[in-house]
Amino acid sequence: MLKEEKTMKSEKVYEGKVLNLKIDTVELPDKGYSKREIVEHPGGVAIITITANREMVLVKQYRKAVEDFVLEIPAGKLEVNEEPRETAIRELREETSLEAKKLSYITEFYTSPGYSSEKIHLFLAEDLIEVDPQPDSGEFIEKVTLPLDDLLRMIERGEIMDSKTIIGVFIAMRFLEKN
């Protein structure tokens, strides 16, 4: 039978604007001890955007952590006391200059539960309308609209490697199959 690890000690190593890092000493089920390096993250949202032409709106931006440009579905970090739906509305507007007449909650998932608490809340945006651009300061983003079939081929070729985007594309395909 599986048992939980019991935290014996927790030490905050770094406190930042986007994340915190702590090291926990845990007692294992076999009574041994180990250290766990944990990234504390407030969570975020990601938005699947489907146009009237059954295409998806994505954003392309440079990601320093991987030293490359990454094609992603619109997404962003939850702000303090902000509900995921509010974050989705804000991020969709900031990153794509779009609003959704219909915004549906789909699911939530952990990005890397082996070392991070980050949870993504996934939404589906439909019936999109263009609005005045309201870019977030410090973000340099290109909006890209592509057919789902092209996105699937890009995933298969390793051109799209962002996990939330891969999840979003497959959920969008499933959604369009049903409708």
C-alpha cells in the first residue's frame, strides 16, 4: 500500500516574483529520509482558441529557459487573488487582442508534479472578437493562426514541444470531432 511522505523540515531557499524554491526533508514510508527540491508556483491558465474557420490562435515568443522561440497556446500566471477565469480573459486579451463570447472551463493539470506545484487551468475560447490590443509590458509576442491538422503535424515533427499546447491541440481536435 502506498503511503505519503511526511515533511520533517522545510527551508525556503529562494523567493521570487514568479516562483519560490524550497527544500523539504521528508521521512519516507520505509522510515528513511530524503530531500525534495520543490518549485512553488501560483499556477496559471492556458486558453484553447478556436476560430470560426476551425483554426487555433497561438502565440510565438522567445523563451529564455530553452533559448528558443516557442509556439504556444495563450497562457499566463495567476495573479494574487485572481480567479482562473479572470486570468484567462486578461491573458487572451493581452496576448492575442481577442475576447471570447463563450469561455468554457475544460480541466486542470500539473505541469511537472515531480518538482513543481504549478497547476494549469485550461479553458476553451469560442466565438472570438477582435479588441483593442493591450499587450503586457515586457512581452514580445507574435500571434499565429493555424489549422489544427497543421498543428498536429508540427507536434509529430517535434516543432511544437510545449506540453500545455500539445494538450490543448488534442483537446481541441476532440472538441471539433464532437461538434
